[in-house]
Amino acid sequence: MSSNTFGTLFRYTSWGESHGPAIGCVIDGVPPRLALDEAYIQQFLDHRKPGQNRYMSQRQEKDQVKILSGVFEGKTTGTPISLMIENTDARTKDYSDIKDKYRPGHADFTYEQKYGIRDYRGGGRSSARETACRVAAGAVARLILGPVEIEGKVIQIGPHKEDCQHLWEDFLDQTRKNGSSAGAIAEVIAKGVPVGLGAPVVDKLDADIAKAMMGINAVKGIEIGSGFAAAALPGEVNADQIRIKDGLPHFLSNHAGGILGGISTGQDIVVRLAFKPTSSILHPLQTIDRDGHETEIVTKGRHDPCVGIRGVPVAEAMLAIVLADHWLRHKAQCHR
């Protein structure tokens, strides 16, 4: 299988399966002499790990990270950093009833059609369990970004937007009771990004961000800045006009989401992602089996009723990875 690596100068490769002995990643391109230990990475993994409340998968994984290489006496050495997270609470038997059936909405059908083999235990390599590796890599990426702050949050669950947040708990409780699931929209903002990251043609900063976000499990849409809403704006409103304030360029708006011509403007980078409803639900769904027979399937086990909640730290991590990569590429070319 190809395409397990992301990035150019800051580059990570993830490995492992949902129900294998462990998952992990190898990170290359990290500058030397950065302070790094397992406790620093762990704080970010703790935001993503399952079982924290009733709206998350009840799989009890501690997601305890181990640094296997690339760090000596608490500092990065400039060599590849290898990280490992053991799987300690996999329940393969939860999937024995569906090993010959394709779960609608999952990668089961396409995976087996492409490779001729698939690990049915939780989706194997296509499982969202792999995103723990991205969060770990994103933690290391943040070290490179220094003062840049990256924060994300859920702004919509199902049809209920942030201004109706008081409805979210009851809505999710009812969704779980019905054996169904809900989608969500998350927003991630990076503050303090310097001017100049990115490039104007192929490797546009926003293009790389879009690729990173669309690579997250269950993400079906992304927008930067005003995104799709910009299509309804007149040009004079959508244009982020510029004045001088305290001797420095000052934008009067940020419809572009902090990126113009593929290059960062110095404003906040604003990204929103749409997560589809979790495909593993208790409703009987029509499908086919490996022999081409029509059948029905009910997916049991421990699944998130709204995967977008745990998707926020993953989106934060992927934004950090893209920015760190472009930060290093900018320094290499422009020396500033």
C-alpha cells in the first residue's frame, strides 16, 4: 500500500492497524535541539482518545505514546523520530459477524476491490484509530511553529449550530437511543502565522491544508475563510481591503481566511470541516457480501455517535503539520 506519508520537509509516515498490536508514526525533518518528551505529546493524544464521555467510542485505549528514536536527553537529535502507541483494548469478536459483509459508508467494499484483501477488524488500516498517529505527529509539529496558536472547536452537530449548543446534549442522547449517528462541523483557527508561508502555484498553502483535512476519516467537505459563502458576496465585500495601522498593513476583513494566492497573509488562518455521520450504526442497512449476495447488516461494537467531536484534535494536528512543513520550506528558500 502506498500513500502513508504526508509532507515535504516536515514529513510523517504512519503505520499499524486498528486491531493490530500497535500503531505509530515516523517523523522526519524535525530540527535538532528541540525539547521533547512523551508527556508533551501525551497531552494532545489525551484530547483525542476514546472513552472520555458517552458521546465517544467506549473503547478504553490509554493511547500511551512511546518515543523509540530521535530524542536524546530530552532533545530532538535531527534524526527520524519514531513513536509507538500500543492497542490494548481491541475486541476483534465484535466484527466476526460482519467479516464477509461490506459496511455501507465504510471503506470495506473499495478496500477489498482494490487490494483483494482486507482486515475486517475495525477496518484495519482504514480505521479512524490511525488518526492517533497524526495527533502525535502534530504535537511535534507545534514545536517548530513556536508562538503560533492552533485551536479548534465543534460549531455544529447535526442541524444544530453553535448558537443552539444547549440542544446538542439532548440531540446526541436521542441519536444514540435511536441507534443512529450525527455529523458535525468543526472550525480550526491558527493565530500568529507569519506572512509568506506557501507558494503561488502548485504547493499553495490552502491547497495543502485542504488535502490534509480531506485525508481525515469521515471528512466530506472543507472551506477556508468565508468558503462557500463567498460565492454569494459582492466583490467589494469579499475583497479584504488593506489600510495602514500603527505603521503596519492592516486588513479590514478576513474573508480569505488568512491566505491569498496560496500564501499566508499574517491574519488568522480559518478552516472549517464537515464530518459525515458515523457509518457504524445499529440500524439494519442494505448491503452485499463478498460473494455478491444481497443482505442486511447491523454494525455492533463501540462507535462514536458523532465522530466530529474527536475529529477536532485531529484537524488541529493536520493544520500544525502543514504549517510546520511550509515554515521549514519558507526558511529554506527565503532565509527569513
